[in-house]
Amino acid sequence: MKKILLSVALMVASISLHATDANYQVVPLPQSVTAEKGAPFVLEVFTSINVASKDDAMRRNGEFLKQYITEATGITLDDQNKKGNTIILKLNPKIENEEGYVITIKAKTITIEGKTPRGVFYGVQTLRKSLPLEKAKSVTFPAARIVDYPRFGYRGTMLDCARHYFKMDFIKEFIDMLALHNINTFHWHLTEDQGWRVQIDRYPKLTEIGSKRAQTVIGRMTGLYDDTPYGGYYTKDEMREVVKYAADRYITVIPEIDMPGHMLGALAAYPELGCTGGPYKVAEQWGVFPDILCAGNPKTYEFVNNVLDEIVDIFPSKYIHIGGDEAPRVRWQHCPRCQAEIKRLGLKGSNGFSAEAQLQAYFMNQVAKHLESKGRNIIGWDEILEGDVDKGTTVMSWRGVNGGIEAAKRGLDAIMTPTTYYYLDFYQKPDNRMILIGNMLPVETTYSYNPVPDDAAPELKKHVKGVQANLWTEYIIGRDLAFFQILPRVAAMAETAWTENNKKDFASFKTRETRLNELYKHFGWKTCQDLYKEKK
């Protein structure tokens, strides 16, 4: 039956014989597209948008749809017209999924229904992506019924703005790109060894000192430097602006303040928080550094709690990402305060992990408890499993899939973001003209990932909440290269996050993504074009 529905979906798409016909072959692929009998709906200037619910979110959905129609076709709908056909946006509590929607296309009406305004918004995105991208006086929509909902509730993309700083205009453009692909989470990586990018009122030196590096390494760890100071940070007002901009598009912003490692930006500003007392400097090259926060110093916990108190005041997300990755514990092994803390807590090495690893687990759990008192939960990279972690923790499995499997066995939720499928800083093709971090990840591989196979253990099916692609920016220095690395691989991830696995088909994806690529060009996103070329 499912294969029949997919065949019908492709048949409906094939109805579009003219350039001014809508085409329901969109990315991500809806769960069900069914051709219906009857005359098509003809969109023209006299078409009106009727928002049945008058709350702000639904009104905004209507404004987005009107904007998208003009953007694609040049047609500006006449708000005062009452005689033409109508696109209706309405809520329907009978729809089961919070993000699900139903689109019904008839001669006189297109109705987009969702259980929530969020669901209606995703229906609007599907209608938007079905539009032809050319100036037209009218667009024909074949009669059809689209029933759709996401496979996973968490569909994320991470942008590292710590190694390289990105201006506000790009951040908003990035969010628009996420919305286009039905992605609902923006993971914002904000602090690093190479720069602290967050205004914290209680600790002004974090931005005065920690946001600036004196120079940056040239190429891939050459030992040569550009002799050019580099810096930048986001004010509280700017971060709140990003949160609002994203929320209007039903995207949650999850900030990441990485700890206890990747903290040279903070240590350069406040050296008393490290085991040696410094001096430290903001890192000028990439990699992992031995100096991390001192877990035996009470001031460290005070600092972390105070920073996070200001973070939660800006970001309303349920989750706060606190990193936990790549934290060498060599300083802790020789730090009198850390060793005294290990002794005080009675920590012992166990399950193949050292006493220092257990100290890191203790540190992370203390942070988790503080955030829990604020009504929040933590997300951490899969290294946090190297000890006994708080039960409310969600694990991002990045060093392969085993972290997610182990998290599920422990009863912890997991987000699957393995390097082998979802690291967008990797090369997409062999290219000796470009310096990137290394490794190869073609879009076909990204598309092939299935985070929860049919024969997966029950605990994995229960605890895997979604997937995420990551763009680390050691070698990503600006807008054009960022979009080149992101697209079309984010589209491949988005289809895995949204569409049921048995409906995925790479040949179909390539055809649909080729159409979406025209919209990328319209926005001036200089994306990798290899997918769209005919293979010789």
C-alpha cells in the first residue's frame, strides 16, 4: 500500500506539464500525496488568503504564504478581493501530530489544516515549494490531497559561530534556510577556545578579552599565521532578536556553552578558573587543548552557574547544550584542587573510565541540577557517557552511532549526528583547490542514513528523538562557503528527519532537489552543484 501511495505521489507530480503548473514533488517528500478528481485550483491576483484563526501565529502564516507567492511568481494577491478563489488556513484538532498538516486542493479552495499553527506553517512550506519559480499571471494546482507529518520531532542543524563569527544578516538567512527544509531546531555553538561570542554582563572580560584572537593559523596547521586580529560577539539584544526571528518560523534556538573543555576564550579572560592559573590566550589555531576549567575550584561552579543564568534569560529553549566533548583531563591529574575534590567525593575509576572521568560526570551533573532548577535540561556530546550522568540528559551521538545506542540502553534520549553522515565541514567531492578539515561526505551518503532501522532494539526506537547536521567552521570563513557546504546535504538530512524511511528514494530526491535548487539560486546561495549534474 505504501508503495502505491508513493507511485500516486509521483503521478500527481507528473500532472505538472506546464511551467506555470504547481508540482508537489517537494523536499522533504510528504508522507502521502493523492490525486483527486475535479478541476484544478488556479492561483491568480484575485485569489485571497483566508486565515480562519485570528491569533498572531496564524496571521503570520498567512503573511508568509503571501510573501512566498510573490517571491516565486511575482503575483501579489489582492487582499480586498472577495470574488476570487481562496486559500484557507485553519486549525483542525483532529489531526494527530503536533506538526502534521493536511492540504486539500479543489477548484475553488486550497485548504491547509494543522493541529497547531506550526503544522499549518509546514503545509505553507509545501505549497510554497510546489510553486514554479518564474514570473506568471497564474499558477495551476492539480486537484489533490496531501497528508503529512514528520518522522522525528527533533530536526536540527548546528552552526559554529565561535571559530568564525557570522554577522546577524547571515544568521537570519541561515534560519530562513532551515525553515525552507522543515527543520525545527537551530543549535547555536557560541563559545570556543578560539573565541567567546556571548555577552555576559556579570563577566565583561569574556567579550573584552575572550572574543578576540590575535591572529589565525593559515591553512591546515601550517605553523604560519595571518598576523590579523579576529573577533566579534553577539549582544543580548541581538541574541534575543535571533530567538524571536527563529520562533516566528517555529524554530527553537538551543545555545551551546561548551564546558569544561574548549574554554580558552573564558580562561584568557578569567585565568583563575583554570588549574594552572595561566597565563592563557585565546587560541590561534584549531584542535584540542589541555587547559580546561578546573573542576576542583568552587569559583568554577559559581562562574558556570552565573553564565547559564544569563543564558536561560535570553534563550527560552527547554534544552541548553553544555558540550562535554574533547576535554583532556591531564591538568586534573596533576591539579591539587581537582585531586582533593576526587578524594572528597570518593570517586573511583570504574567501567574502564578514570576517576577524572567520574569527576567530569560529577561536574556535568552539577550543571544539570542547576539548569533543572531553572526548568531546563541539558544536551551534551557523547563523551558525557564516560561516567554516570543525570537521567534528564540528552546525548548527541557524534563519534558514530554507538553513543546513541549506549544512551538508549541507559534510558537517555539521543540525537543522532554521526560524523560519517552529518558533518558538513567535510568535503563533498575531491577538490584540491579548497582547504577544508578533511574526510569525504558526498550527499548520497548523507541521504542513505537511517537512524532507527526497522530491526532496531526497542529502547533505540523509544529514545532516538531525531537527527542533526553540523557545520563546524575552522575553515568556513563566510556566507558563500557556508552555504556551499550546507546545501544540498542539509536537504538530504531534512528528508531523513521528516519522511518515513520506506518512502525515501535517492533518484526521486535528486529530481525534487533539482527543482529546489532553483530556489537556492534565487536567494543567491552558492551551493554545491555536483548532485544536479549528469554522471558520465
